[in-house]
Amino acid sequence: MELPFSDEELKPAVERCLQKVRPVLLKDGGGVTLLAIRQGVVYLQFTGGCVGCSSAPATLKHVIERQLHQDIHTQLRAVSVPVGMESRLEEVAIEPAV
């Protein structure tokens, strides 16, 4: 995917976007951490009550990724990184864009 900005240029915008969704996650005792951005894929890790939560995939897609699309660019994709995989992002499965 060709985006009009670099991964490094995206970091501040993605962090601002995450600040908007963190209060929603905090209501259920959870949170989210930005691990990396690589070629338009935003690698995130859920924290607190969000770890292992059955609603986490829906939150990733319908809350976080939606906010990224609204605020930054529609081709950004968000991927949840399981605990323990932080240093092995290349192994995290990325679904093809629909």
C-alpha cells in the first residue's frame, strides 16, 4: 500500500487517534499501546482488561481502526499483537485488506 506519508510521520497522528479511543477502553479496565507502524500497518497491544477479552477483535476493527480511518487515512490497518510477540511483529498474522 502506498501512503502519502512515512511510518515515522504517522506516529504522532496515530498516538492522537489512540488518545480518543483510550477512554472507551479504560471504562472496562483496559488500554492499548502502540508498538510500531510498518508500511501503513499499526501494530497495537491491548493491556489490562482488554487482554484476552472476547470483544477485543471487534474493538480493534470497529473502534480503533475506524478512528484511524476517520482521522488519518482509510488504508491504515490495525493489528493486535499478542503478549509475548512484541519483538516478532513479522510473525503476527495480517489479514488481507477487503
